[in-house]
Amino acid sequence: MRCEKPRQWTDAEQKLLIEMATEGASAVQIASALQRYIASVKRVAETLGIQLR
């Protein structure tokens, strides 16, 4: 069983999420580019007030 702490999002990762979302990328595409879980991408996007498709 994994007991690792979740990685914190860096400023660079958040900027890339914003850029990709602005260009129309989906949550799946962003998660793949950042090597993050889709749910994590959606959660951070919501926190930043970004609407994903």
C-alpha cells in the first residue's frame, strides 16, 4: 500500500495548466502533459477558477 504524500503543484505546473486550458486542451490532455491524475487537474483548475472542457 502506498503511503506517499501527494506532490505539491509548482507554479510552473499551474501556469502550464492555465495555458493549456486557454488553448482548449481537455483535462485528460493536461493530466498527460503534467503526469498528474485527471482528478487532480480538475481540482486545481476549479481552485484556480478555470473551466475545463
